[in-house]
Amino acid sequence: MSDLNVQERHSQQLPITDAACLQPDQVLDHLRSSLAGLTTKEASERLAELGPNAVRTHRANGWAVLGRQFASPILILLIITAGLSLFLGDATNSIVIGVILLVSVGLGFTNEFRAERASEALHSRVTHRAVVLRDGTTQDVDVTALVPGDVVHLSLGAIIPADIRLLSTKNLLCDESILTGESLPAGKDPAPVAPGSALGDLASCVFMGTVIQSGGCTGVVVATGGRAEFGRIALGLGERQPQTEFQLGLKRFSFLLLQVAIGLTTLIFIANLLLHRPLIESLLFSLAIAVGITPQLLPAVVSTSLATGTRQLAKRKVLVKRLVCIEDLGDMDILVTDKTGTLTEGRISFTGALPASPDVSDAGLLTLGLLATETDYSEAKLSTAGQNPLDAALWESAGAAAFDPARFERLDLIDFDHQRRRTSVLVREAGAPARLVTKGAPEDVLAHCGPTSANVQAMLDEQFDAGSRVVAVATRRASGLSRITPDDEKDLDLAGFLVFLDRPKANAKASLDQLATLGISVKIATGDNAKVAEKVCSELGVVSGGTLTGADVDAMSDTELAATAREATIFARVSPEQKARIITLLRQSGGAVGFMGDGVNDALALHRADIGISVDSATDVAKDAADIVLLEKDLGVLAEGVMEGRRIFANTIKYVLMGTSSNFGNMFSAATASVVLSFLPMLPGQILLNNLLYDSGQLAIPGDRVDKEQLLAPSHWNIAFIRRFMFLFGPISSIFDFATFALMLFVFNAVPGEFRAGWFIESIATQTLIIFAIRTRRVPFLRSRPSLGLLSASLAVVAAGIFLPLSPLAGVLGFDPLPVPFFLAVLGMIVIYMVMVEFAKQWFFARAAQQLPGVPTPVRRRPETHHISRRAARFSAPVAAVVPGPPLPRRLKGLLPDSS
């Protein structure tokens, strides 16, 4: 590489701590950029050299998936032991075990890789964009395409896409809690900071992964991907996605199985050695027992369930950004939602103007309302695209047609913000002095007006009681002013009220009832007046648990608000920060909280929720922040998504309960028989073959039907329940195994080959058919029908289990032919077994102590690393490897979570 190229590459690298101390123009010079940004060619060259702005990869990696199949220590031991067996001359058994392991790994690989491909497709459908200056024009690019030197524009609610040196700001506050742990927003300003400042004190910079809480800014990208501060932390956590409650439960369940497997395997191995059985045979048998007791294809079943769920959700107009989001959705028990468009039609219409005095006409009041809009008058009259709904309704009203933009000159503007809740403009009509016009929430505008009559308040209350949305307009002379600040919003004269209507949705009540049936508590968070929100809820039949206003929220401590928020139904006149605080406290109280919003002001709460939900018609910032996007803004669509998430959990639990109970019973039987009999009751290869056949049939479980009552509450892992289930139904399975042993030994005088063939058939039949009893709490077939796929797969497995001991492969597998009366006897035992299991099931679930496998734990708090990984998922590229950043330096106190 030439010296020039080396110098050019180094000019694109600048530590954020150094950039913060330099003047903006010095930073631009160092990065070989300008206020007009880079050219497309320059950006492409830097992207090729430095790599994407990513800390994750989402391309399905077949080799990684294959490697995971061999990650099981038990499988590794089996492979080694099979190799030793082959070396010692037992070629037949080694080949059988090898083939079975190959098929088992192949099944797991196929299903998990298919799920990985589904996840890759999801990432490809969802893009995260950034507004950047290139070639001197504003462009919308994927965040992963940003490079050092890019000049970007960011606004309220946006996630900072890289480490950025600020060039200009406007009332900029950033939520940096994900980096610093500080709950209060950090104020930002382009002025350089003193050299040696701590990272948390770099006010002239904003950092990747943090969120703009208010205002906006323009800045130049300094560091991307793994070189950014957040990127280095995210890379330190590894590629794995954050673990959901479902996955954590799976880990606890696996630990339970490991304990049981180690205990049984050790006892069997020692017992066989004491009986002077061959070492290799004893080791193989013991390890086969360990494999047999564990549901090997559980990861494949879970992956298949999630991939199937993704397709089903897409049909229901629900788009998930990551597969694990489905589990979070089913886990939700609290939903906080905005009012507009979810409970109401979302089509806001202007219904009239109510002047506060005879001096103001209806048309004059409407004109003042049109003047106090943030968009250019001439553009607003032509198109309402991009405007807030209330302003859009004003411009679309009949009276707006008479408005002449040429009559007015706008001198200055103060944008709406959620602290002031109003917009102010300084305008001058031709030949007249300048005037200040303020429009906003009535409470906030009236607070800056002079005394008003009781009639005005009565008029306002009447509109609120009717459920109307009301905006107040006030004005005053502003002669001599050419610029305005919030301090100028005083001594105003109330001009009147603009009245809007947003009718409740026709199907909103049915959707709310459906969510209530699913055990989800719905709460309303709105910037609207409390009376308006209460009126809408009343019309929809919502029983309110109380209303909190933004002022109430601010007056409460976290402890008080956490307790009150659990009971309250309506949060009115709340700011974005207050919404986010409410969500945080609801989560800390143990609920799995979903937040549904579609506006810029909802972005903070979407980021804080366990599951962020937005709609396809939402603002880009809201869709960007959400985990799930509804293609229709309808709570009914959301309810369908919740049921799909719970269906996946219910089907996975079916596999777990069935596998642990029948596997435990069969392996306990094998362990007992191996000690009592003079020969092994089943060869290691036969045990593995039995397990493979059985598991293969259960891959149809993800598509099974689920009883309605299993969807009525959030489902969580309950290891104690699973353990009780296993220790009841496992021994029942063993009873019939022992009956089969007695039948073979004392009735048919079976030799080892016959004994193994008989038990193989009985075992595969009882293990497989038990799914029809365990899959439901109802009476199987009569009151709960399995899916055709599960029925077909199960019968096919039983048929294969009967066929193999009778097939030409019987000798290779170690089976001898069986007499015909045996099959009649086994059929009778299977019928008795199914009836006995059904009675045991009814007794088990009738006990007060037994609960559904999914009782919520009192408090479920995820570590901070969960939120870091979740935020990092947006910075994902379809590349083989993400360019790593420099090693993590020693952090200042609180900057990096301990767990990372």
C-alpha cells in the first residue's frame, strides 16, 4: 500500500475522545469530509475498506449450525466410544450407532438451518435507515452503509447510528442509559470539551445505540461498527441474541435432565462393571441411556416451531424482526398502547372553531390555527404528508381552502415539544405589525394567557366531556421582535379552541375483550386530555382502574408510581419521557410489558418495553424502534400474534412433557433390567435407533393444534411442574415395560434377540402414542383432535418400529423374529396403558397443587446485557464476519455493565 493510501486510511480514523476536543471544522478536515458530506464514490470506497457499520451478522451459517449439532458432550462421547468399539472389533454395532448419529445430526441440522434461513429472511425484510448528506443532497441509506465522514441528520426518537461528532444541535437531549446507566438525559452541544474528559462528559458527541430524547442535530460520523463505543461493548457480548424467558427456562430444564442423566448413567455403568460386563459394552450402554433420556431434537423442535410461527404470523399480518420476538409476544401480560388508531379510527377530522370572544370569527380562528403549523404554508396547503394528524386535519378542512399563504410572512418558529406541548410562530401579515401565535394543549396555553371567563372553562369542559380533542389558540402583538424564544410565550390573549373528533373503532371493543380473554391487561398512554381518554374507554366498555396525568406521574417517586401504575388504566397528558418511565417501572414489577405506538413521541417507550410493537403506517422512527410491526393497526391482529406466540410455547411443552416422562420411564426400565437380566435388555444401537425414530415423529408437533384454554394466559417454564409430571408418568411407563419383560421371559421364553425385538416394539409404540394423551388436558380425539401431520407422523413411526424387527435388517440390528401372539398381547397392553395414562392425567390435573406449565414468576428482570444485545440487533449485516473494533479499554464507573 502506498504512503498516500496509508495516510488516507488513517485520516478516516479518529478516536471519539479526540474528536470531542476539536472544533467541528477540524474534525471534518481530519476525516477528509465537509458540511456537504461525502460523495457516493468516497462512501463506497470507505465502506469497502472499513467494512459495514455492523456488530452482528445475520447470514445463515451452515457450518456453525452443523457445529452446534456436535456440541453435545454426550454425542461426542458416543462418537469416540463407537470409534473405540470399531477398533476393538465390534464393527456392526459401531456402524449402526454411526448411522443413527448421522441421521440424528442430519435432522437437527436440517431443521435448525431452515430456522436460520427464516431468521435471515426476516433481517432482509427489515431495514434501518439514516438520513445522510451525499453528493451534496439528502439521501436515505441503510445504517450499515454509514462510514466515517458521513454527515447525518437526526431527530427526536432516533437511535444514534454511529459515534458522531456534533456539528449543530437544536435543544438536543440524549438518553445514554444503555451506555452510562444514567437515567437522566444528557444535554448536548457542538462546543469542544476539555481534553481528558470522561466518556460520559463528551457533550459534543453522541454515541451509537443511544436515543435522542428531544430536539435534533446534524453531525459527522467518526466511528462505526466495532470501533464505536457501543459497538465494542456489543461485540464483547458475542453474536448470540439476548435470551428470552423461554430460552432461560430451556436452560434450566436442560440442567434438570443433565442431573437425571448423570445419575442414571453413573449407576448403570458401575452396576454393569460389578456384574463383570465388558467395559466397552457397559460404557456404550450407559451413554445410550444418557442420550435416550434427553430429548435430543428439542432445539430442532423449538427452531421449527419458531420458523412455523413466523410464517403463520405473516399470514396474520404480523411481521417479526427476530425469531425470538415470537416468544416475547406470547409472554406478554401487560399492553400499554396509544389511543389514536388503536382504540379510535385514527382519522382525525376538524369539526369546528370555538372563538373565546366576539372579536374573533370562526374563520379568523381557523386562520390562526393554520399559521401555527410547523410546515411551510404553501407546501402544507398542497399536501399534508408528514404533518401531525391535528395539523393535517386543519389543512384538509373546507375552511383551509380560503387561506392565502402569500398574505403572511413567517419570521420565526418554535417547534412543538412534549415539555411545552405547544407550537409558536412569529408572523407578519402584509402591512401589519408582527404577531406571536401559539397553539397547543389547552391547559398549557391557558397557563400563559391572561384571566379568562368562567364561560371559557365551561366551553372547554363541555368539549372534553363529549370526547372531543381540543387545541387552544392564543396570540399577542409582538412589535419589534424578529426572533422568539419560549420566554416570549407569555401575556397571551386566548383566541379560542379548535375542536377535532376521532371516533372509536367499530371493532375495538371486540379486540379489547379478546385481549382480556388472553389475560392481557390493556393500559392507555396518551398525550390527550384525561377526560377525552376516559370518554373513549367508557364508550368501549373498558372498566377503568384509575387515571394518572403527567403531573401525577412527575409528583410520584418510583416506588409509588410502580404500585399505582399496576392498577391504573389511563395515563393522560404524558410526555415521551413519562411513557418510558411508566414502561420501565411496570417491567420492574415483574410484568412482561408490550408497548404499541406509531409516532415519534413513542420511540423512547418502544425501546424500553420488553416487546415494542408498531404498525406499517407508523413513522420511520417508531417502526425502527419496534420489535414487531403490524401490517394493520388493529388490536385484533395483535391478539392473533399473541396467540401464535403462546401456541409455539404450548407445542414445545408438549414435546418436553412427553419426552421426559416416557424417556425417563423407558430408560429407568432399561437400567433396572440391565442389572437384573444376564444380558443387556437392549443394545446401545437399538436404544439410539428407538430414540431417533421416536424423536423424528415428534418433529410434527410444531404444527399441532392447541386447546383454547392453553392460550388464555402467558406461559412460562415451571421446572417443578415438569419434574412432578416426569416422576408420575415415567413410572407408569416402566410398569408396562416390566409387564413386557415378564411376557417375553415367562410366556414366550424369549432369547436375547427376541426379548430386545419385543421390548423395542412395545417401547416405540407406547412412547409415540402417549403424545395423544399428553398433548391435551381434555379427552383425546373426542374433545381435542391432533393435527393430521402429527397423527400421520406418529402412526408412521409406530409402523416403522414394528417393521424393523421383521425386516431384512433385523439381523444387522440384533433382532430375532417374534411369534404372532406377541403382537396381540402388546396391542392389549397398549390399550390398557393409554387408559391408565388418561386416568392418571385426570387425577394429576385435578389436584389443587398442579398448575399449568406456565405460572408467572413473581419478578422477571432481564440483565442490562439483554437490552444491549437487543439494541445491537439493528446493526446487523449479511456478511461472513463483522470487522472487530479495538480491544475494550478499562471503563469508567458505570459505563460498561459488569456482565459484559
